[in-house]
Amino acid sequence: MTAHPVQPAEPSARDAFRKVLGHFATGVTAVTGLVEGSPTGMIVNAFSSVSLDPPLVSVCAAHSSRTWPHLRQDGRICVNILAEHQQATSWRLSASGRDKFAGVPWTPSPSGLPVLDGTLAWLECEIRDLHPAGDHEIAVALVRHMEIASTTAPLVFYQGRYGTCAFPA
């Protein structure tokens, strides 16, 4: 398959595309790392498993993100799958600014990356490949360590709002 240049969409087409995709419920993840020894992070809804063998995941980050270049520079990230009670943490890490981790409790992963307290699960990863994709960059990362940390319901994003979902036991 040959790659073709993507033409920018008209604003009305972008708005329509965003509205249609808003009907696809996504989990909410916080991608975290260390920059000069200090924790930083960003919220990512475009997260997916890629392969079981080897264990690979993908994260899509906007070119406009000021946090992503710092995270990818280290080559290691921690993907935190947020729980239903972590909406405030999601807002905090979505905000622009330097000290996103003020008041956000965390513990270090085996390699020292920030694992948010109360998260459902986390995956410590090593970035292997970066692929440009429109206004985003797709990072494919090898999972080095992972853990299920909680059994509560996930935080979900749907039609521009946070929510949760529950499944019968």
C-alpha cells in the first residue's frame, strides 16, 4: 500500500468527524514519565493493544502536545488505565502547565516511572517505533512491566463527557 498525502479537512468536516467519533466510548489513560527527574503526564484516549507476542501497545499523541515530546525523548512511558474515581486526575493531567502532578499521588514503577495511585492497571513501556499520522504521532511500545492494581469500574469518555460502566460480576 502506498502512502498518500492527507489533505487538511475543512473545519465543518473536522467537527462532523469529531462528533461521529464521539459516539465511540473510550477508556481514559494517563501516559506518564519523568522529565529531568520530575513526573509529568498527559491524558490519552487513543490507546490500544497491538500484539500479544511480543506484548506491544500503541499510544497516539497530538503534534500540538507540549508534554509528548518530553515523554517520548526518554523512550520510556507508563500507561495508567484510569478508574471511575479519577476524573479529577484526568482533568489535572489534561491541563497545560508545568506542575501537572501537584496533588496527584503516585508511586514509582519498577523503573521509577509514575504509577498513579488508585489506577485500575498500569503498563511500563519502552517506545520502539514512532509513526506520523495526520495531526498525531503513533507510538508503538514494548511492555516491560504491568500490573492490575484495582478492580473498580473504568473511567470512560463518551460524547465529550466522562462516565463509567459496570458489568455484572
